[in-house]
Amino acid sequence: METAEIRRRWLAFFEKNGHTVVPSAPLIHDDPNLLFVNAGMVPFKPYFSGQETPQWERATSVQKCVRTGDIEEVGKTSRHGTFFQMNGNFSFGDYFKKDAIRFAWDLLTRSQDDGGYGLDPDRLWATVYEDDDEAERLWAEYTSIPLERIVRRGKLDNYWHMGVPGPGGPCSEIFYDRGEEYGREGGPAVDEDRYMEIWNLVFMQEELSEVRAKDDFVIAGPLPAKSIDTGMGLERIASVLQGVDNLYEIDEVYPVLARAAEMTGKSYGAHSGHSAEQSHPDDVRLRVVADHVRSSLMLIGDGVTPGNEGRGYVLRRMLRRAVRSMRLLGYDDPALPHLLPISMERMKQSYPELESGFDRISQIAYAEEEAFRRTLASGTTILDTAVARTKESGGTTLAGDQAFQLHDTYGFPIDLTLEMAEEQGLSVDRDGFTRLMQEQRNRAKADAKSKKSGHANTEVWKAMRAAGETDFRAWQELTSEAKVIGLVIDGERVEEIEPGQRGQVVLDRTPFYAESGGQIADEGIITADGVHLKVVDVQRPVKGLIAHTVEVVHGPLRSGVPVLAEVDPEWRLSACQAHSGTHVVHAALRQVLGPSALQSGSYNKPGYLRLDFAWGQALSPETRSEIEEVANLAVRRDLPVSAQWMSLEQAREAGALALFGETYGEAVRVVEIGGPWSRELCGGTHVGHSSQVGAITMTGEFSVGSGVRRLEAFVGMDALRHLARERAIVAELSGIVGAQPGELTDRVAAMVTRLKDAERELEKTRKQAVLAAAGSLTDSVKDVGGVRFVGHDAGGDAGADDVRAMVLDARHRLGEATASVVAVTGGAKGRPVVVIATNQAARDKGIKAGELVRIAAQTLGGGGGGKDDIAQGGGQDLSRTAEAINAVEWRVGELAG
């Protein structure tokens, strides 16, 4: 039975049993505690916790999920994968344990001809929480599982929560016995490879706080209603129904694995047993490739792009682990163009949007692979050198600063450094690396979100939200009469705020736009009798509640009083221009480049916009100009701008574009500019006609990640001011060079050419002077224990190339008849450099340039290395060059003696 059919049967069974079918939410979810959706219940979490009223009493879904906590186990077991699909059925205060168990048993054991999965009841086991007598009784009463196959287990195994504060409860897991060839007899407690968990029934009944570990948490109290959250791993049940050893061999994953095996010349499974513990290393790597390629496809499909932080780093790590695994299997050419299309073909049956968006997805993935290939070429050389030095010194641990340099300078992920160092028998000073990373973050500018720190205590906001949602009026008005329903300072609720204080104000209604969808929050004032507050930020700390960060100018302000909330009209107008301008630029971009140039992120504030989009290469000046012209022509056409509410399905049918990273409800707001020319799901504020955007002036276009470009532009008066500044610069330059503006380009180009010619002549003269000085170096040769030694400081004007030329020239002049060593230092740009060369006679005496240069570089406060015949190093202290040469001379004498 194919995975897509297993999925279909699940949804059909529960729909027939009164459940509403809910589409999968995107992997990116608006939960601050989660990078990705990691369980099927995540989109329903507000219903379980009582924050929102459920739309249905019963629901079912097949939810896309990603978990990366066990990424190192991928390929090594039959049950660990990064991307997976979770079949779920949910009850929100409707049925509870009895019906959850009955539904599960019915679907699992019902014949395949009758729409079930047809599993053998004699192979099924159940586990229950150690104190759950009721669940044990229900399994015995409503199924044919004997008591000896109903096992009690503790919190670590049979209490479920998300790993963060929120809903949880005891659970009952269903296991399938795959047979003795997969492991030991004795049930799930003995061997979870043989006894594979396929379904978890969670009896959601408690609110948890202070979640410290899987089995260490505080139960804050009961949930508003007892509910059901179940999860069946789609990949796991597919492996059972398809009769394969693990999830990597099911129909949605194995084709990628098979192609990777073909490309690398490996025979998958030839050297492995049925149990994952018996897997050959090559098979583990092939599974890593298959798993990570599919996971990357799904993440990019939902709007994630490779980066160095958060979600982007997870994606980058998986893509690079897949490429790295292919290289370890012997395949050095680009691999993703062969593998990603296969994964898309398998997954599009369930997720057709992958096929329509594949141009964008593949651009991002292939660009990341190419970037990583460049990183490997440079970083591997650096790493190999660092490993060699560590081993030469007798060390077993690669220094944290070297791992940090690989990460910070060469983009080499720490995980890859750990893997490659381990392959060569070394560990890595992970604590040292982490310390340096933290120091770098501390040196960076303060996080732009620090101003929102007052929103950290979500319990305060949940309590306010329980009294009702904020009436959001930003689409209709700029001024609202309102009532203060809550005040917060430093995350704690207070009764009043006084002049000079900064805090958050919650009103029963507001005209202020709260930051979201890339649009910055409104600014303005809140006033009352004797009260004047400056609004500096507006956020949604929890869904449905809007908090205004204010600075109290006059006061105090007390909770419960009526106020007048007023948005700065100039601020709002400029913000509307920028947001509508973003939609116009996005539409122009797609018109010029094609539909694959899809927005992957945006930010707009009064007078400014930026837009990130999927594209694999820099735009030419001509293309940028064309996009700018198309956008400004749309502005000139005075296209109508409208917004209307419709169902999500209606919006999709109408061709509305959804932005990645945004979460949408059943009803969505669709903003149109010129009808179908620009049609996007959007909650922002906009102008009434495109002409109100004003001028749009592109100011920059550059890369922000593999396969992702960023456009920046000014709009409205800011665009005109930018053009005026550029016009003033052109006029000033024209006056300086004595040319008309139209002649300026040619005149400046000619001046630059003359300047470069002059610089080349100066460099030529300087090099001649250096070589002339090199000719006299051998006049100062010393005899050091029978070795001819030349030591010289070339001064602050000599760079590394100059010093190297002098050393090679002097060594050549000294010849090969007698052992000779030449050591020269320089100091261009205030940084010392040292180059040392030896001839063959010196090397026969055991005098090696690499060793000598390390001695000199250590004296200079740095490091270096190289070959036995010539080596180079550098340092920090330019005042110690003479001391460095003396140290080398002393060591030469020691070796010669």
C-alpha cells in the first residue's frame, strides 16, 4: 500500500466518524517556542490550552513535521527521521479514552478490502501510563490484546508533552511486532526496533509549566476540558504495510536512496542485516542522503532558506550533510540536481504545491550545494592544516579558536568540523568554540527585538486575553476611543504607570497596526485627562491581544480609564506607501523574471521597503532598471487597491499568493492591486490607489543566502529625496572634474585609468628597489655552526610578496654547496610577516623551514607553517621582528650543532 493511499484511508476513516478534515499547517508556525511544527497537535495547541474556542469538536489531519534533536541518529535506527508526517485525530472536549482506543483498534485491524490497514491483531502491543488503570481496562475490554501484551511504563515513555510549557497528559502507545529477525522477544521495553511504535494516543488533560525534561515538569492544573490528541507516524506504518525494514525504504523515500546508490556505485543492503543496528556505514550514509534530501525539499517548499541562524541553519546543515555523505560515498560532482527532482515526484502526490514551486525550490537547493562545494574546497584545506599541526604537537583536541575561525571566516559548520576531525582521530574543543561564538554575539549590536522584551511573560497576556480579544480597527480608522484593560511593566501586570516609565498598554480597541507581515508597527499617541503617552511599538504577545509599548510623558495612567488612541497620520500614510509598494515591486519582479521569483520575506517601514526572493544569481543593471520601470508604470496607471475576506480555499483558487512564514486561518484577507496583476494574502495597511505609493527607486540588490536575493527601495518622498541627493552628488562631481553631467562617466573612467597606470608604475619601481636590496642580503651572511645564515628585517614597507621574493633570491645566490638558511621579516600595513627558506644541504641536517617559521611567528604573537624548504608566518607585534630573527638564528645553531 503506497504512502499516499495510507494517508487517504486515514482521512477517510475519521471523516466518516464525524471528524473535520483539516489541511496540514506549514512547517513554520507562529509559536515562539518552536523552530518548526514538531508534532501533529501543534496547530491545535490553543484549543487544548483554552486560549481559543475550537472550530470543531472533532478534527483529523496529516501534519508535516520536522524534528532535528536526533539528527545524529538518522540512518542508524529504523525510526529516526528529520521530516515526517503525523496522522492525527483530535477531540476537543468530546470523546476521550474509550473512543480513542476503539477508533485506533478498528482502523488498524479492519481488513484492507473494507478500508482499514489489515494488521494482524496478534502482533499488536499496547503500553499505558503506570498509574492509568482505566486505559489498561479499556484495552482489555474493547480489543483482543491480552493483559500480558498491555504494558505499564513511566513518565519517560508514557507521558506526552511538547518539551515546552503547554498541554500534556498520560498516553497509550501502540506497537507492532515485526518478528524475531528484527530483535529480541519481550515487548517494547526490551527492543523498540523489533517492536515498532506506530501510534500514540495522548489523553490530553493537564496544563504543564516549568518543563525541564521529558520526565521532569510541573503540572500547573487541569485543562479546561479533557481532550484527545493522537499521532500515528505515517512513515512508520508505511514501513510495516510495505514490508520494508525501515522508513528509508518506503515508496516516498527509497527512490532517492536507490538513485544515490546508483550514482555512488554502492549496493544498498548488501552488507547489512534486517536490524538497523546491523547497518553498514555506507547504508547509513545513503539513508542520511534520502532523509535529508526529502526534508530539505519540504522545508524550502514551506519558505525556509539556508542561513547561519535558526531555521536557516537547520536547513543548511541538512543540505550539507546530504552533500557530505555523497562525497564520503565517493561522489564528488553536484548531487542534488539528480536527487531533488526524484523526491519531488514522490511527494507531489500528497503536496502538489511542490511541483508548481519546484523552480524556486531547486534554485535555492542547488545554489546552497554549489556554495558548500566552494566552502569544502577552502575549508577542508584549512582544517587539514589545523589537524596536522595538532597531531604534530602531540595534541588530541582541535582548538576552539581554530573551529571558530573555520565557522566564522570560511562558513564551515561546527557540526562538519566535528565530523571531519573525528574521522582523523581528533576531538574538538566545543566549549572553546561555544565561548567564542557567544562573545561574538555579545559584541554584535543589540537585538532589534529587545524592545519587545516586556512580552516575555506569556501568562500575563493569556490572563488578559481570557477577558476578550482586542477590537482591531487599524484597517478602518486612525483614531479610536478606547478603555485601558491592562498595564504591564517588565512582564508584570500593574495598576498604573507613571511619567518616565516605559511599559505596555492593552486597550479594548485600537487603531494602531501591530507589527506583522513585514510591516512595522504604527507610532502615535494615547491621551486622557492629564495623560499623554507616546506609542513607540505595537505587538501581539498572544493571538487576539494587542499590546502598545508606550513612554509616559504625562500621567499617571491607571487601568480601567477611558483614553483616546491616535495614530500619527503621516507615519501611517508612509507605511501604507511602503507596504503597497512592496506588493507592486513583487508583482513587477515576477512579471520580469517569471513566477519562480517568489517573495520569501519582506520588511517595510515609512519610506523604505526590502523584499527577499528566490533567485540564483545577481540581477544585471538592465534587469533592475526594467523591474523599477514596470513598478513605476503600475504606480502611474493608478491601479485600484482593494481588500476582501474569503476562505483560504477560495483565495488559493483565485491565485492569491501566500507569504512564507505566515500562518493563516480559515478566513483570509486578500489584497489586490489592479485585480489579478497583484493578488496576495495580506493583513497589512495599504493605499487606496497605486498612484498614492509615489515614486519607487531601487537602491540595492544583493545576496542574503544561497539562492536568495534582496531588493531594497525607497518609496514616496523618501524616493524623491534619494534622487535629489544623487543629483546633488552628480552636480558636485561635474564641477570637480570640469565636465557636463552627460560627460561625467567617460571623464571619471579616464581619470581612474590614469590613476591605475600610475599605481602600476609606482609598484614596479618599488619592486625593483626591493630586488636591489635583496641583492645585497648575502653580504651579511653569518656562519652559524657551519650553516650560512642570513637574517634581515625589510621594514614596514615590505609586504608578504616582497619578503618572499627577497628570500628566494637570497637562497638562490647562496647556492646549494653549503647548508644555508634565509629568514626575512617585513611589516606592511602594520602587521609583521616572516618568510624562511632552506636549501637541500640544510634540510639534510634536519633544519626545516616550517619549524623555524613557527618559532619566529610565536615570537611575533602569531602562527604560521609551510613546507620544509619554504614557510611563511605572521603575528601581531611589529616591534619584535629583530627578536624573531634572533630566535631563528639560535635554533639554527642548536640544530647545526
